[in-house]
Amino acid sequence: MFKRSGRKLLRRQPAPSDRLSAPIMKSPREVQIMREAGRIVARVHAALKMVIRPGVSTWELDQVALEVMRKYDATSAFLGYRGFPAHICTSINQELVHGIPHKDRILKEGDLISVDVGVRYRGFIGDCAWSYAVGAVSDDAAALMQVTEASLFEGIKQAKVGRRVVDISRAIQRHIEGHGLHVVREYTGHGVGRQMHEPPQVLNYVAGDADGNTVLTPGLVIAIEPMVQRGTWQTRTLRDNWTVVSKDNSLTAHFEHTVAITNNGPEILTLP
């Protein structure tokens, strides 16, 4: 995820007149490597989905992810990034992003956990986040996950040659707000390639930012990742200087895919 306002993980959002550098286009060979990186991310998520249940610690999830990464000769793109201390991010309930796995953080029946996985493979990044129900969850949690996941695919539908980044942003915002939920402002999607965060920023709402005018062209690879909260769009960061939570402690959800822009339409690189 891409931090707009300059806190921990990512770069400050520039003023509209202070455009980020141009998007870094990928060759067909590079997209193929990113396709392989995306498959590894998908395998990590598949393994995590099998073990997410009440009684499991988030540290155990981190170790499962590490085992899959090692099996496919990949490394975590998160471990050590700006000092982040784990292989994946595990964020529970009111925690939106950047949750740190711990041995004493145990999943409970009814929890909603968002897991963000980034791997580095042959010099390129694959990046995907998904929200999971832990056992039976409330109707509110189920609806939040359904709307957020659907908004991701509404955005992906717009990721076509000739359209602009803002078309993705608009589709996501309309879907989320049309269901009475709130789009987080401080964190956004982004370009991805050799670096985890490359231009352009891909906002989940329309803001008139310069990157919104970026034309989608073949060779561009982006991470589209709506982050949604039930009660407010505002967030705060906990004292660990990493974990971001909703300001009102309402439920949150986060879904993300890495998507390549191609002449044949959007290609999701992180599908199972």
C-alpha cells in the first residue's frame, strides 16, 4: 500500500504540480517474471487460507508464508523494508494495514484478518492482500469483505489500455460509497516492479491528483488495493509505529491484486 501523507512505509503524496517520476514500463520478459512472482504470492495465500482458524497465532501464519516463499526460491519483500520486522502483514478487525505478526496474537472465532503478502523473485515483486473470515463472522464483517472484494474487481475492470488511473479510482469509490462504507484516504495502490512502490499512485477515490491522469499502456504493472472501513475514512497509527487502525475502531477490510496492463485487457498476476 502507498502512504499518501508521509508516514512510516511509503512516500509522501506530491502536490498536483509536483508529479512523481514517469511510470516504469516492463518488457514482456519482465512481465513474465512478475507473473511467476505473482504465482508464488498466490501459493502463499492458498497455504494461509488452509491454516487460518481460531487458535492460530499470527506468528504461525508468518512462518507458513516463509516456508512457501523458500520452497519457490522467493524472499519476503516486506521483511526489513523501512525496518518492518516480519515476512507478511497481519491486521485484525479494526487494524487496516501493517499489523505485525506475534506469537501471542491468537485468532478468535469471528475475527476478520487481512493478510498482505509481498515476495521478491528474480528481482521483481509480487504483491497481494486478502481479507479472511476466522470461523463464523458477523453480518457486518461479511458484508464489508464482500463489498471491498467486489470493489477491487470493479477497479480491475477499468484497467484497460487507453483509460486513465482515475477511471480505476472512480469505479472503486463509487462501489464502496454506494454501499455506505468509507474509502481510506491515507493509503493507496501503486505501480510495482523491481521496487515495491513505483509510480503511479493508484488512489481508491477521485482526488484530482496528477497521477490520476496517467494513461494506462501495455507494460504498466500496478497494485490495485481498496482499503475500506465501516465507520470512517480516517486512520491512526499505534504506538508500534506500524499498525494502522481505523480512527473509530470500526471494522476494516483490504483486498489487493497485482495487475498488468495488456492489449488483451487487464491480467491479474496474483490469481491462484
